[in-house]
Amino acid sequence: MRTLLAFAAVVEIGTGLLLLIAPDRVVTLLLGAGTPGDAALLGRFLGIALLALGVACWPSRKHVKDGSPAFRGMLIYNAAVALYLASVGAFGQAGGVLLWPAVVLHAVVTYLLIRTSRDASSADRAAAP
């Protein structure tokens, strides 16, 4: 669980930093459209939010349980982003070269978080007297 949360946190921190540095380029690669004027400001705002999410979900030295706020936050975020980006691409609203890889990445992280949570719950139940 700790490794998976660290991976997800690194991805979001990286994306957040890229959005802060070059929001036009990231949005073009993701959605296939440039960011007109003030949209770059929104892209940087999103970058700050992703950076904060990644830092908040970075696993602590203590054991990370599947009910932790970091786990729940990263699970909800990845599931929602995968569904939203898939709908954007499926209905032709946008589509850059990184749209579908982003959908797959977020869907895989969601799956792995759920699977890891179930495996941990099964192990906890097996260990209980």
C-alpha cells in the first residue's frame, strides 16, 4: 500500500509541477487544445491542487492503512479522473495524445488501490483470532 500511494503521489506531484511550469503544453497534450488566455491561470491553479494532493497523500513512516485519508483521497481522485477523462474522450469533447494514456494510468491506479485494500483486509481477517 505504501509503495502504491508513493507512486500515485509522485505522479500527481509531477503533473502538478508540469502544470505550474507549462500549463499550455500539458493541457494540449492531454486534451488536444491549447489554453486560451486566462485558461493558463486555471491550469496553474490545478497544478497547485495536484501538487498539494500528492504531498498530502505521500505515505508517512507509519503503516498506511486502507482507511487512511491519504488512501481514500487518492482512490476517489483516481477513480473520478479516470471516469471524467474517459467521458471527455468518448464523447469527443477533447482528445490530446496523452488523454487515453492518462485514463489508463488513473484506472490502473484505482484498480491497484482497490485490490491492495482487499488483499490487506483479507490478511487482517485471516490474522484475527
